[in-house]
Amino acid sequence: MIQHDIISKNISHIILISSYLIGQSTSGLNSDRLSSLMGIDLKDKTFNELEKIVVELGQQKYLAGYIFQFIHVKDVSEIPDITPLSKVFRTRLAERDYFISKIKTLEKQVDKDKTAKYLFELHDNEKIESVLLHDGRRNTLCVSTQAGCNMNCEFCATGKIKFKRNLSAGEIADQVITVEADAGKITNLVYMGMGEPLLNYENVIKSVEILNHKEGKNIGIRHITISTCGIVPMIEKLADEELHPRLAISLNAPEDALRSRIMPINNKYPLDKLIKAVQNYQNKTDQRVTFEYVMIKDLNDSARHAQMLIKLVRNISCNINLIELNPHPACIYKGSGSAAMKKFASMLNEANIETVIRFRMGREINAACGQLGADWLKKAKDSGSNGK
Ligand code: SF4
């Protein structure tokens, strides 16, 4: 009976959404608007929010724990399957338009090095990717935070895909839930997939709270990294949050002229402002910061660039990841090659800056940093469209 009620409710939601979408393209719709059309997604709620919902519905507070665990640990996506709740309560949740969202796995590709790329479809047919990297005992999942991205970094395939919308906290958390159910415990999380996390600030922070919660995935806050291209006011806001994930800055150039050329966000938030925001984050959180530096042949890989980089980060406790450029159909640049990368790294190491070279993982399946969406771009290119 409960199941039947939910099915008929979902059908009416689908009709409602369809009629809405016929009149308006999904472009520019945000996740909250779509979510309000579908009902209230329990996966999108923090533990504390669930407690409030449960109490408002006249139930005992502790029942929120069952809802949270069944969604985030047992990967349940139907309210009737949360069996510790009474039938009456489950029916009431469905009657009040509560539901549990579920992203759909369209494809999984696995590289020789075991890197796995997942293609997911969201409820409004938007597509996103997540990448699972195996590194010794660590399983690191790289999650997307937006469908598309409007930051337009020149070397990045995702930047060529038009921004569609922000992901909800539930959709971000669901990438972890779904991959973990398929591939085992996720130990580390990086917000480094499609999209700029700090432009979807509220949902990203909420997802961190959900994924860090001890009753759910319980991923340690020091094992969660948010990577940004440099949205300065949001880095400052992040420094004042209760939870402090690790911060990574996608730097890629040590001087303004070059950085503005390959990362247009630098025109708005140039390096002096970015570095000040990073120092502020470090002062408030006492955390080491990571700078990511994609190495591009004859563009940012000379000894002069290494010297400038050393000068730029000298007052920050940091490590630098040198990343091999990942070619994709829309990229005009070439990677620096391993000899140039090693030379660059040795200059940084000599200046006592901890530096790691990250060669491409998942190269056979276009799963490396800056490549997400590269498959769609290639298909769009082959079919003569511009990928947007
Ligand atoms: S590097 Fe990140 S911020 Fe820049 S276009 Fe790609 S996804 Fe967007």
C-alpha cells in the first residue's frame, strides 16, 4: 500500500516536472528549484535537519538515525525500505512529499591501472562523472559539484561544457554512496570533478557535513579536500566554517598575465588576493595547503616560472602537486614531458617546498584531472557540434 502510494506520487511528480520542462529549458534551473518540484529529498538533509523533520512529524528524535543510516550506509532509496520506522510513519513521510533521490549509473570504465570512471545521470537527465583512484590502501573518490562549469580554464575539458546547474548536497553525497556500494570503502574524498565547488558553496558545505557525519559515511574531515580555481570571497567564508576540509588551489601559473590567460577567474581575483586568502585560511585552520600546477610545455614550465612559484608560496606551509597535462580534443596545449617535470620539481624541492609529480592515472579512459567530459566533447566534435 505504501509502495503504491509512492508510485502514484512519483508519477504525478514526473507529469509535473515534464510539463515544467516543456515550457522551460533545464539550463539555468538550480537544484533547489528542481528538488522542490519533486518533493523533499531526504538524502539532501543533514543529520540535524532529519532530527527536526522527525520531531515535526510527531515522532521520536532517535528515528532520524535510522533514516540517515539506511540512506547513507545501506544505500536505500525507497522510504518503505527503512524498516525500523513504523508503517504509519513511512506513509506519513510519503504523504508529506518526502522521497529519496538516486543517481543512475549509465556507464563505468576501468583503466589498466584500476582507475574507474563513472558516468551518472541525474533526475533531469544532466550527466556528471566521478573518478575512483586506488593508491595503496587509499580509495580516493573525485566528485563533481556542478553539471558543466563556466570557469573556462583553457586546459580543461569540463570548462568546454556549458554550465547547466549546481548539484544538490544529496547528489554529491550519492556519488560516494553509489561508488562505495560498487567498489568498496571510500577513504578519501576530493571535490575536484566537474564544476567549481566554491560556486556551489552551500550545497558543497552541506555535503561535507553529511559525508563526515559519524552515523553515515564518516569520512574524516582531514581526508576531504576541496579544490578551487580561486574564488577568493568563498575561501574566506570557508575559513570561518565549523568544519575545515583541506584546501587545494588549482594554481597553474605563478604570474598574473599568464594565469589570467589560461584561467579567466584570475582577472577577478588576481594572485595577490588569492595568496592572501590562502594565508588567512591557513592562519585560521592551521592546515597545510596544496597547490596544483598543471605542467604545460613551453608555457609555465621554465626555470623562470619555477623561481616565480617559489617566491609566490614562500610564506605558506604547502605542498605542490605537479600534474601532467591531460590532452583532450579541445585542448591546444601539450604536456611538458617527464624530464621537464622532474627538473621543475627538483628546483622546488631544493627550495624546501615539498613537491610531488602526479603522472596521469586513468589515461586510457579519459579519467584524469581536467579531462572529465572529454568523451562527450569528442563525440560532439565527431558529430560536428561544439559540445555545448
Ligand atoms: S579546471 Fe575546474 S574550474 Fe576550471 S574549467 Fe575545469 S572544472 Fe571548471
